Amino acid sequence: MPNAELLTYNDRVMKFEDYKIVPYRQDDSTWVAEIPALAGCYALMKTREEALAELPNVFSMVEDEYRERGQELPADSTEIVHA
């Protein structure tokens, strides 16, 4: 089993709750829930609620990929300008 220390940032394990989530509707009326700080970490679903509910599963897969590569999850430096 991989060492949890590989997922640390400044001696802190990064968790789903540590990241900003940006939900938005696309032109085709589908919804995306995205964690901008993690490339490829987004869920595309028919509704906002479905996208937000699926995002933790996607985060888990991204987290596993980082762990397998022996890389740390990056800290969230996302700034929300217009909300």
C-alpha cells in the first residue's frame, strides 16, 4: 500500500474538502463540477446535483493516479474572481 506521506503538502494530507469546486452549465445544458487545481478532475452530468455528487468519485480516481506516480496532490491556489 502506498505511503500516505506522498499525498502531503506542507506536512498536510490534501483531501477533497481542501479544494474549491466550480460548478457551471454548458451550452448544451449539461453541468460540469470541476476542481480547477487538479487537471482532469471534473464530472459532467445532466444536472448540477448529479455533477456535484459524482465529483468525489472522480477526485478519488485522480488521487489514486497521483499516488501511483508517487506525486503529491497540489495545494489549491484557485481564486474565484466572479461568483
